[in-house]
Amino acid sequence: MTKTVRVLIKRDGTIVLDFDGFVGRACFTEREKILEILSRFGINVDKKLVEQLKPEAFVEQRKELELRQ
């Protein structure tokens, strides 16, 4: 599956990161990399991020639960 990250910086300074094709916690790792790159350009993101997780973010947890049963 192709991995895609969309970065939208709105006029009010809000930054929206949309991750497609990432499974489990991989999107969190990529998010940190992107925030580091943005900071190099002088864009400092407040760590009070609102996250809306997609079902793919829970794949690892589901597998772990299945193994326990």
C-alpha cells in the first residue's frame, strides 16, 4: 500500500496532517519527523495537538488482543 502524508497549513496557523497507508504507530513516528522538518523552517507547532485516529492506527492493538484470546 502506498503511504501518503498531506500537510495543510491554514490561514489561521492551524496545521492538519493526514496520514494514509500507515499501520499502527507508524504515523506517530512520521508525525514527529514532519514536525521536526517544519521547525527547521521556523514553523513551531504547539504540542497540544488534536488527534483523530483512523482505524489503521489500532491494527497492532487488535492483533495483540487476538493473540491473547
